[in-house]
Amino acid sequence: MAESTCSTRTDLILASASPRRRELLTQIGVKFAVAPVDLDETPLANETAHDYVARLALAKAQACYAALEHKQPVLGADTTVHFQGQILGKPDSEEDTVTTLMQLSRQTHQVLTAVALVDGEQSHTCVVTTEVEFEPLTPEMCRAYWLTGEPYDKAGSYAIQGLGAVFVRQIRGSYSAVVGLPLAETAVLLRKADIQIWQQTA
């Protein structure tokens, strides 16, 4: 975590290095600073996908809040892909990407994003689940996608807001949650800490 960033006075601290989450918070006009935290993201034994993302989102927010010089509300978030009882994390290799994407081909999977707000002794967490249906894929398509560099740091090996959008036949639920931050639910959490939206607009 960048200590200088944590010392910045602003409405909110975002405990994430994700450029997608920064873009989404900016989209709704929130004033915030960024202070990512580095945590072990290994799922616990027998941990459900719901509990996994909720735990990590809250842990990120709590870790950042504890390091703040000037205490301010902190927002943490985590996203994972769930398919047939498996938590599909970020790929380690081309083969991992191809295997993951071919599992999802022609199938419907769930994307779970948790958001946690920590403000003093108060904390609030919500989890949003969105169903995503994929088009038929081929191993050649998956390998070509790996070579673009996009899947490398993406849960489930794809980015719906990027080149991976061509894989998606339809979604049922929150698009912004699949990108990394469910905006309607995040706005509700921010109101609990009296943080205003629409403060920085074009």
C-alpha cells in the first residue's frame, strides 16, 4: 500500500489497484484516492464463492483503514467467477486460460462481486451475483485471446469490458458488477457513510 496515498484527504479511499474500479467510481462522480492492499487471495477449504469474495472485500477495506494516518471511509471490492462448484481465479498460463475458457464455452457461469465499506467501527458488505452466458468457443480463439495479454489478470480469464466481450452472448444481472464494481449497490453503501455521488461530473 502506498503510504503517501493513504495520507491523502478525500471523501473515500479505494483499496484496489483495479483501473476498472477507478473508472466506475469516477463514472458516478465520487471523490476518492487509491491505496491498494496486497493480500493472500487463496480460497479457504470448503469456502463458497459468496463467502470468498465477501471475505476478501472486507479484508482489503479493513487492512487499508488500519493503515490510514487520517481515518476516512474505505471501499474494498473483490470479483470471482464461479462455475459448477469451482472458483475460477486469474490464469497462470496460456494453457490455464484455454482450459478455463473452454469450460465456459456454451455455458452459463456466475460472476460474484463483493463490495465492503469500512468507516470507523462500522462496516457494511454486499455481494452481487450476475449470470453470464458464453458463445461457443474454440481452443484457437482462446489461444489468440491469450496472446492479446488481456486475460492475464482477470478472474475467469476474460474481461467483459474489453476484447473478451465477443465471448458473451448475454448477461442477467449487473454489468458493472461483472466489470468489477456494482454501481447501484455501491451507491447505497456510500450513502451509509454520507459520501456523495455526482460530485465530479463532466
